[in-house]
Amino acid sequence: MDLYALPARTGRRDPLHDDSFEFARGPVTVARQPFAVVLHSSMYLTLFGGLFVGLGLAMAWYGARPLVVLPRLLRTEVRRPDAVTDGGDGEFVAVRGTARASAETLRSPFTGTECLGFEFEVTERQPFGIGVPWFHAHLDDGIATAPFSLDDPNHPSVPDDPSVPDDPGVLDDAAGGLAVRPSSRRFSLDTVPTVVRVGAGETPPDRVRRFVDVREGLDPVAGRIAAIPFLGARRYVERRIDPGEEYLVAGRIERDGRGENGTTGIALSGDLVITERSIRGFVLSRLRRAAFPLLVAVVFVVAGLWGIAIGA
């Protein structure tokens, strides 16, 4: 028998018979496993890439939503309250004036200050989200509004009555104020916040404690998180519309012809922007707040598209 005709059995390559049975079968078996691994890896990369793109787009929508009003604001000239009487119904305007009560006033939830509207938020220091001890997780928020009016800031107001606690003072009805009716569901309030901080082991002030007791779903204590050092502290934040203060209000004109309480018969209503800043200051503030979520959104989208490209 020709020895060179026998199939190799030792694992050493036969220089004359490279197509021997064992060596021909071996590469086929070995080649199938890496192919399967690469196929599954490509599927996972595509799947996770699509997930990252979706998350990035959601973050972009969250970050860009407060910026929608900015182009209209930048194209709008700030007017006095008595200078919008010729405005058409539905026209977007920006008006600066002094706020005064035209109906009932409200009490802010955490400080008990008499005001014309407020926005509140409750956050708690938790180890979630970005996983650092100073991250404040959102627990609760809400708004409350009352109709009020804007008057020319140069118009003299009736002095506060020292015998009446928290008397905001009112302006003369002859001022011809512009009625303001913020939406009861949503408006953008950009004022300096008042923050009440309560540590995990501290007793909250009476108003905060009563608020927590009656607010559905808001536990009176931080729970098990409070047992962890540096966690469980809460912030009770309120922003207010205070009578007698000057504000810039931007929104659409609504003509109703009522002209009650010394107003001109037209009103700003709906989803309003109410701020203490100038238009430029408000725009810069919104851009700064949107910068971080938009940056994170870009990172997620780029990483997702890279994963999809690699997995394709």
C-alpha cells in the first residue's frame, strides 16, 4: 500500500495530501462558529443602536420643546399694556407692565405668600438617574393661577394699607390695564424661585408639613432612602407672580369686550410666558437649560447610528 495514500491521523499536515479527510473537515467546523457569533453581534448592535437613537430623539424633543416659543419672542417688540388695543384677535404680543389683582388672590403652598399665581416642584436627593448623591429626583409639581392685569409701570399705584396684612396695593382702574388669564393647565413662569430645603432627619415647616399631608402620593418622610447618608433631603421650590412687581407677559390676544375691573376689553390668555427678565435674558436662560439635554441627545443619536452602521 502506498503510505502517502493513507489519510493523515496525527494532526500534522501531509505536504502531499492537503485535502485529507480530517483536515478538510476541520476548517469547515471551525468556520461556522465565528460566523454565527458575528451574526448575533450584528443583530445586537443594530438593536441597541435603534434603542439609542430612539432615546436620543426623545431627549431632543424634551430639550427642544421649551425653545419653540423663542423665535416668535425674538421677532416681537415689547409693548406697553395700553399699546395693544389695536392688536388683532390671536396676534402674538409681548407686554411689560406691573401686575395687579383683578379678582381673588392665591396663597403660595410653601411660604403662604399672597400672589396672583404660582408654580411648585418637590424634589428629593436620590441615588437614581445619573447615580450621584446630589441628584434630585422629581416627586411632585403643579401650578395655580388667578386672573390679573398688567398696567403701565409708570402709572402710580394706590399705596399699601399698613393696617391690612399682605395688602398688595392696587392700581387705579383708570390705568386701562391689560387683562391676563393664564391657562389653568400650563404656562411658563420664569421668576426667581423660593426654595425651602428640608434634610432627611429634619422636621419640615408647618406649611410644608400640611402640604405633604394632604398631597396624594407624596409620603411625609423620605422612607428607606433617608437611612443612607447624604440622601433623602428634599427641596420645595415655588415660583410666584407677586402683585406690584413688573413682568413681561407674552401670548396671544383674545378680544372679549368685557373690559371689567378697569381693563381695556382685550386679554392675553392661554399658554403664556411670564418672566421677570428681558426677552434676551429669557432666551439665554432657556438656551442654557436646554443645552445639557440636547447634548446628551446628540451623544445618544450618534452612538446609535454608529451601532447601526457597524451592525449593518
